[in-house]
Amino acid sequence: MSAHGDHDMGHTVAGWTGSALATTGFAVAGAALVLGWAPGLWAGGALTALGALAAWLLHVTGWGKPTGPRPPHLRHWRTPDPAGRSGHPDCLGCRLARRRPHPAATGATTPTPSRPRARAGA
């Protein structure tokens, strides 16, 4: 049992890496703003953008997590997501990577489109 009880906080390699880079970027940009150093503002903005990009890339390579709570055996932050490389349902990051989860992997069924029936006398 963790300090947070049975709640899945979503700690992942992707989350920690993106947060650390973004926090460092904001700190650099903040210090540069106080010091009046324009290249530091650009460097801080670049680090912040790099944090978002790194988190997304790690997520789509399987080091993120799907939406919602994970099973207890997958909650350690260094445990890769077994379904991460095939895509998560309703995940913006996976849609941006053009990943569509397979219905068999998610348990969802794909509805078959139905054709309208021809009317009598038409």
C-alpha cells in the first residue's frame, strides 16, 4: 500500500520526464525574465516545449498510461504499459500519433454499418 492508498496517481516515466523538463523550462524562463536576459526566455520556452514533446513520445512508446485507473500490478511508475504501443481508446496523444487500438485489445466491438432497406414500390 502506498501513501495514497489504493488511488492510481498516474506516475509514469512519461509523466515524470515531461514534468521535470517543463518545470526546469519554467524556472529558466522565470529567472531569465527577472534578469532581463532574452536568450534565457527562449531557452526556457524551448525546454518547456521539449518537455511536452518528450512526454508525448514516451507515452506513445509505452511508458505512459491510459485514461483512468490502472490495475494494481501496473501502478509502479517504472512499469511500461502493455497496450501503449497499440494505442489507448479516447487518448488524444494516441490519436495524434495516428494509433487506433484494436477492438480485441480493448474489449470493444466495432459496429457494422447497416444499409437502409429498399422501400416497397421504389
